[in-house]
Amino acid sequence: MEEISEKQLSILKVAERLFADQGFHGTSVRDIAQEADVNIAMISYYFGSKDKLLESIVKYRMKASQKFIQDLLVDDTMKPLDKIYAMIDRFINKMMGEQNFQCIMSREQLNSEKSPVRDLIWELKREMLGLMQPIVTDAQEAGIFHKDIDVVMLMTSLFGTIHQIIPAQKLLRNDPEFSDLDEATFKENLKQRLSIHLKKLFKAILTHEF
Amino acid sequence: MEEISEKQLSILKVAERLFADQGFHGTSVRDIAQEADVNIAMISYYFGSKDKLLESIVKYRMKASQKFIQDLLVDDTMKPLDKIYAMIDRFINKMMGEQNFQCIMSREQLNSEKSPVRDLIWELKREMLGLMQPIVTDAQEAGIFHKDIDVVMLMTSLFGTIHQIIPAQKLLRNDPEFSDLDEATFKENLKQRLSIHLKKLFKAILTHEF
DNA sequence: AGCAAAGTTAAACAAACGTTTAATTTAAAC
DNA sequence: GTTTAAATTAAACGTTTGTTTAACTTTGCT
């Protein structure tokens, strides 16, 4: 991976925001150049093409995501459920902290044509699943978790719920219930609510009888 | 609402599929015209513009969705949890039966710019919530459901899980576990799995103590 | 048959697109 | 100070975009 200068990074950030707001095809390189305050030609000069620019964004965020995943399970002294609670919280923080990127992921995973970006997304999801599965299996064998658990569906609900909350934010923001809160506390509020909800959800499915 | 001829409908269907697969901006009117086997000018002639075409798709599906919602709660003899179970199953069937449209919804709700389409989507979600809320509240007062329930989050998980499963299908399809199944039974299999998972999830959160 | 409206077509439209060019400026190295 | 490479620019490139035009065909009605 090549070095990324400060100027390249600012282009990446602007492009990420615009791709998230208007979609890849809905954003022109001229839009990006203008908002990033650089000449149009610089985008091809630095990244090769508009497609490569998107790839660069994904690779940039993905590199951090994979490090995130690796660091997710260092503490082996925790009880299985606490491990998962910790994962959920760190997950919420991660995804809510890079909402623009998550928007791009949401959009890109819908594309039918096979793209390098889509493949990277699913590689990441598989890694997450590979991390969660052994925790569940171990706890099942220890008799702590319920026998009959669909881990794939559980992870789908985790991803899906957070991915749904991101666009819903703009709408909830208009509710009188939150209108007097400032942006930061509103966001923190929502993260708290997400955390409580998802932990309940996981605990119920993992440990309760039905 | 105007009448829709068979030719117009075939354009709508083709456009729906292409918008779902490649996104709105990723699909050209020439693509649509070619696949629908009509002249390019017919799209403007019938629908006015590309934007209006998308609106027509959304309005067409939305009309059915609102009728769907109205018919959702006729049987008042059921117990609250059974009502919700019935809702979940009908929901899964509805959404998995119009996956292309759901893809469009997923994409469109991410747009930052205020669009008539995005507003329609949220109107629909609010209606769903308005339908679920009284069932929960009534059952809470009757002591059947737990006191502390975040209905918004619960609905978010419902929508989110299904919306996540739709793009995941293409990936799961490649798993050796399902490779020998034909398309229809695979889909039915997945719907079954979704149903079991979501019912567990709802039952746990609605009725269990924590 | 004759006429008006609706349907259909190929061609053309200007605008916007992503990308490239060639010239110029800046920076670094010797 | 000269040289060499990198950075930056305005302009132009050829496509593709959504939409419109104007001519033509079909349809339905009296």
C-alpha cells in the first residue's frame, strides 16, 4: 500500500461523504474536486480513476476494520456473554463513528455486478462471523448458551439494526422528543439505546429457553 | 392515479429490476428501454422523466403496501403475541416477494437530499410503527408483555434484519450447504429461517424478564 | 372513408460525464 | 544555479447522459 499524503486524504474524506450522501454514480468527480478544493485532474492523477477512488476509500477503512477485528478478542478472562456485550458496544461505536462509510457499504453490497468492493465487504462479514462462532460454540458446550442458535441470523440482526438506524437518525432528529438535544448528545443517546436493545436481544437468544 | 397499461407496467418492472441491481443513477433510460424493448422516447412520453419513473415505481408498490398494512390487523380474537407472529410472517412474505423494490427502498432511504421517494418510505415506516405500538401497549397494560420495551428499536431490527438478508442471499447461495437446492426451495428455506429467528427475537424481548 | 387523438419512431439536442493532454509551477537534488 | 521529477493547472477530449423534436403509424370514433 502506497503512502497517502494529507491532500489525498482530504480528497478521500470528501469523496466518502459525497458517495454516502448521493451514491457513487450520483456524485461527479467535479463535485468532489470542488468540495475538496483541488483541480479535477488531481483525482485521476492520484487515484487513477473514479472507480479506483472508491476502492481506495474502502481499502482505507477496511484496513482499520481488520485491525479492529483482530483487537476485538484479546481478553480471554471474560465470561462468554460479557465478551459478546463488549463486542456489541465496540461495534456500535465503530459503525456509528464512520456512518458515511457504512452508508457506502450499505449501498455497495446491493450491487448485482461483481465488484472488488462488494467482495471486500463480504470478506469482512465472514471474518466477523468467524470470530463470533467459536465463542458461541464454546459456551454452548459449556452449557452456558442455548443449544439451538442461528449465529448467521443473529449477526444479520446486529448488522441490520445498526445499518437501519443510520438513515433513521435524520428522521428521528425531527421528533419533538429529541429536538432540544444537540447533535452530540443525541447521537450518544441513540448509541445508548442501541446498546441496551442489542444486548437484550443477544442475551435473550443466546441464554433463554423457548 | 392514472390507469397503467400493460406496456407501462412492463417498463415499470424492468426499471425496478435495473434500479435495484445497479442503482438509480447507475441505470440509464437507454438500458431500461432496451431491456423493456421499447423506444427511448416512450419513457418520457409515459412517465415524464426518469425521476418520475422512479416515483411511479414507488407509488405503485406503495399503494399495495398500504393496502397490505390495512389488512394486517383484522383478526382481533388472537392473542397479542400471535398477532405479532402473524405480522412477522406476512411481513417476511411481503418483503421477500418484492426484493427488487426493497433494494430500491434500501438505497433511496440513504439519500441525504430531500426527495418525495424518501418521504414516502418514512411515511410507510411510521404507519407500521403506529400499527405495532397499540398492540404492545395494550398487552403491556394487560400484563402480558414486559413493561420496558423499545418498540422503535424492535421495528428497526425487524426491517434491518430482512433488509440485510436480501443482499446476503447472493452470497449464501454459494455456500456448499445450499448449493444443491434449487432457487425456490432455497428461498423458502431462508424465509423459514428468518421466521423462526424473528419470532424468537420478538418473543424474547416482549415477554421475558431481564 | 375521413378525421383526430394516441402511440411510436429515428434523429438530434444540449448538458454533464470521466478522463487526458500539454503547458506551467513548485520542489528537491546535485 | 541548473537540472529533474513531481505537482498543479486550464482546456479539450470523446462519450454518454436525459430529454425533445418532428415525422410517421396506428387506433378509435362518427
